[in-house]
Amino acid sequence: MSLTVTTHPEAVAQRGLPRFFSDMLVVTERNLIALVRLPQSLFFSSIQPIMFVLLFRYVFGGAITVPGRAYVDYLMPGIFVQTVAFGSIGTAIGLAEDLQKGLIERFRSLPMARSAVLAGRTSADLVRNIGVLILITVVGLLVGFRIQAGIWAFLGGLLLILIFAYALSWGFSIIGLLAPNTETAQVMSFPLLFPLTFASSAFVPVQSMPGWLQGFANNQPFSILVDAMRALSNGGPTSAYVIRALVWSIGILVVLAPYAASRFRRSF
């Protein structure tokens, strides 16, 4: 697949943010086109969260009791967070694949901002996450999920999740840079995500967990984000949850994005 980057002398002479954003948009477009040209990958990556919804709604849901609300309303905020978190693995896999195929070396030879390669990858994954969240919302509504706090609060919750997903993608881009191939990138990613996803408030109340685990589950970023989304969709106090979720998201982005960009520049 060809990649078009302007080589006009005046464009090459550009510096600063205009050049960076221009290059980032080109790389983002390239990654989105590649995603569309692999419909099988897009299809199966969409099937996985749907299967989780059906599994927890109809298989495990009958055995899990949540006081004061239907389990499906408790479940869906956790599914939203789990979906974008697992989707972040795609950032690591995609970057590792580009490295394995030598595409990054081609980018290096072009007159473009190097950091735009990572920014384009994470931006494309952000667009993909928007589509997946829309799909899961529709599936949730079909299986009984109801928005109690109003549509604007719910959309604010989805925006909060997308901010977190974008920050998380930068973290997984580091794994993509470290892994020698796509298989290793996937193997490296899952051990990081599983404890954060399942030792959280995503699927069961934290109070049902052993005491030694509750401290971790209550304060780790996935639980905080799930609780914020739950408040914005089901109602209840929201400000404390939203502020803590934003602090985690911004903190992850501020720490990991510069590190990923620095490592990319040093390596390539």
C-alpha cells in the first residue's frame, strides 16, 4: 500500500506543530485504510465484546446480585471499559507489525515528523474505539441496558472512556516498540490487562472480593473509570469519580506519551 507524503521543498522546510499534525493525519488515514481493507480483522475484533456482553448478561448474570439495580445496567459500563482496554492491544500489535515489515524504516526515510508515526497509530485506534463503543451501546440496549442519567451524561461518560483509551494506546505503543513481532506483542499485553480488568468493579461489586484484594480493586484506574461511567449512565454522585478518572487518564498520557515518542526517536 502506498503512502503519500508531500516532498515539496517548502513543505519539507516546515517545522513545529503544523507539520506534525499534517503528518499525523496522513499516518492516521493510512492506518484506517489498512483497517478497512482487512474486514475479517474488523469483524472478529467487534465480535469479541459482543460475546462478553452476551456471556455476562445471560450466563453469569443470573448468579450475580447487585443491590438496587438490574445487573445489565451494572454490567455495561464495565463492558465499555473492557472493550477499549482490550482494543488497545491493537496498538501494540499494529506497531509491532509495521516494525516487522520494515514500514517504520520507510517512514524514517521520508521528510516527516517521527512522532507523527505514533500519534497517527493512536489516533486511528481512537477512531476505531468510537465505532466499537457505538456498536456495544446498541448491543447493550438490545439486551436490556437502560440509560438512567440522561443522554448527555452518558455521552460524557463515553468521552471519558475515549480519553482513557487514547492514553492507554500510548502505553501499548511502548510494548509494540519493544516486541520483536506481533505474537510477542500480544503475549506481553494480556498479562497487563487481565488483572486490571477482572480485579476491578467492572463485573462484580468490589465488596464481594477478598479483603486483601479490595484495596487494589478500589483504587486502580479501571475501577475508577468504570465507577465514573456507571455514575454517568445510572445516576448518582459523579464529580469525584469523574475527576479521579480524568487525573488517571491525563497522568497516564503525560507520562507514557513522551516516553513512547522518546524511545521511538532513539530507536529509529
